[in-house]
Amino acid sequence: MARKKIMSVISNNSLAGLWPINDSSFPLLQYIDPYGNAIFNGVQMSEIRTELKSLIGKASTDEQKAVLGGITELARRCQESSHRVLEIRGD
């Protein structure tokens, strides 16, 4: 079954200093490589959404909050529908 693209969010590097690379308090998001791609499935969305909520609380700009809010919305849609994944692409 082909994956269906729902929506995309472009960060323009606004999350560069905020993203929790190698931060073990973010069990899933810590493994996202800013230069690679990562794919998460619906089963992982509950944890992803929890981690994104925590990141939104640490965001210092409106742009960061907007980008994280967009990613959170994608995660919600993924969690609510079968056969959907959240794909995050790096540079």
C-alpha cells in the first residue's frame, strides 16, 4: 500500500538549537538525524506527541512553536488513521 502524504511542515532550521539530539529524556525524538530521514508509525505517535508537547514548552520563538505545532498536528492525524506514518526529513 502506498503512503499518502497529508501535509508537510517546513522548519527552515528554526529547530536547530532546540531539537533534542542524543537527549535520553526524548526516547524517540533524540534519534532524529538533522541530515537524515526518520519514519515513525502510528503505534509510536502517543510517545511522539508527548515528546513534542515537551519541546513546545521549551520553544523560545513563535516560529519554533508554530513548526512544532504543525508536526504535532501531523502526529495526531497519523495516530488517528491506519496505514499512515510520520516522516521527518533532514537537510
